Amino acid sequence: MRKLENSELDRKSIEDFKQSKKTPIILVLDDIRSLHNIGSVFRTADAFLVEKIYLCGITATPPNKEIHKTALGATETVAWEHHTNVLEVIQKLKDEKVTVLAIEQVESAVFLQDFTVEKDKKYALVFGNEVFGVSQDAVAICDGCIEIPQLGTKHSLNISVSAGIVVWDLFKKMKAPQPPTGEFRIK
């Protein structure tokens, strides 16, 4: 086994990325405090050709050298906008017929492994503050909630880790044949 050189990775140019068909996923980051988390989410969004990121509330915006440390240039490829009010962004997306899902632990949440994507549907995923999560007001107007099952003592994942897990899972489900549901469930 040989590690691949960067020149062998078939990387897209910035222009190729911008012209590529995007994965129908939008990320909404609300009141994210850590600039490193923001940069990491940009990098994940670049990796999976995510359509757009909305940076809401106190979430910092590019250009920012601390965001750049983890984004490694992904702020130049992934489309993004900043909005003060996450509730307005969620309503705007819903008005555009995007299915908006909070990634949060709530009553009646669907475990990630049980969530089925629908073909030709666009999804927006709302990720909340590192301490308080997605606000109750935002949860209340979302179309649903997805929970990442956790078995340890914390039941809390870093927002950039959560984004990576959920984006990968939805990407995989959108790009691959769907397995039968209910085969695997953590209790």
C-alpha cells in the first residue's frame, strides 16, 4: 500500500468546484462560538459539495485567519451568507420548499440511522451553539429533528464532528441505493 501524492487526488479547482453540481444539503450554523468549528464545517462542506452555509447570529464570517486555519481554503469554494436571525433563515428556506431539520436531542427526534432521504428533496441542517445547542424557538419551526445516537456519559458531540457525521450520512444515502430501514437501531 502506498500513500497517494496530492497530485494524484484529482482535486477540483475553485472554478470547477463552483461549477459542479452540488449535493442538495444546506448547513445553518447558529451562534457558533468557535472559529475552528466554523472552519471545520466549511472543510466538510467542501468535501461533500454542500450547496451553501448560512452563518447566523454570533457565528463569525470569513475572511478570518482563525477560520482559515481549519477551513484551508474552503471558504473560497463553499457559498455562504451571514444573517443575524436564524429564525428568518429557517422560514426563508421553508418558503423555498427546503426541508429544514435541527440536529438536536428532542422528543420525537429520528435517530440518524433511521432517517430516510427522499429523492429530489433538498435538506437544510441546523446546528446550534456549542453549549446550548439549537434554540427551542428554532426547533419549534423546523420540519423535524435528527438525533445522533450516543452511548457514553456526555451525550454531546462537538458541532464540527456532528456536522461531519450527519453530512456524510445524508450524502451516502443520497448517492447510494437505500438499505431497508430498521435493520440497525441503538437502544
